[in-house]
Amino acid sequence: MSTFYELSEHDKEKVREATEEITKISKELFNLIEKKFEETTELERQVLSAFCFGMVNVIVPLKDLPFLQTHAVTAALLINVFKYSEDQTEDFVQELLNSTDEDYHPVIFSIICRGTDGYNQYVNEQIDDLKENILEVLKIVNEDS
């Protein structure tokens, strides 16, 4: 059997670290917007998921992981934090990956980009800017719905 897709123990540890990091950050985002997960709408969860996916797109390369691991880290996030089923997660991860092409879905693409910025705000402890970033995205999306 081929071991082409098998990760080394070191890479498995890096995937675990990346998953733990985005899980911690995403849970903090709920506190930042002053809403419990249970109080969010499905639209807000989708927006926050896309925002966090933008963060994953920064974390994975920083951990020196293959781009393919973006899928694994995002799937864990969607299941563990956003409470999506495995079937929903597979579809949503694919939608997020497709949306990294601006022409595919410009709105999700821009939310992903805001999440990328949000990660930099988070690590640079620009918490007020991060809060404003997230709340602005949520406001825009809620106005358009």
C-alpha cells in the first residue's frame, strides 16, 4: 500500500496544533462579538466559519503544513466548534475551498480575506480592530439577507 498521503508523526502533531489554535481563536471570537454559539443564526455561523477559514489559510502555511491539510483543519473546526455534521462539513469545506477563487463566490471570498486580516489582528493583539472587523462583516451580511 502506498504511503504517499500518510503524514509523518511530526506533521500529525502540526495538524493537531493548527486545529487547536483555530479552535481556541474561533471560540474567542464568540466572546468578542458577545454572543454564545447557541444565540447565533445559521447565517452568522456560516459567516464566522468563512472568517475562521481565512485564518486557517494563514495558520496552515505558518505551521509549514501541506496545503491539503487546510481541509483537515477546517473540517475539525466546522465539526467541533460550529457543530456541523460530517456530511454538512464535507460540502461546506468544498464550498470554502472553491470560494478562494474570487470569481466563484465573491462574497465568501471577501469574508475569507477578512479572516486572513483577522488572524494578523489576533496575533498582533489588535483585539478592538478584530472585533470591529468581525462585527462589520456580520452587519453587512445581515443587511443583505
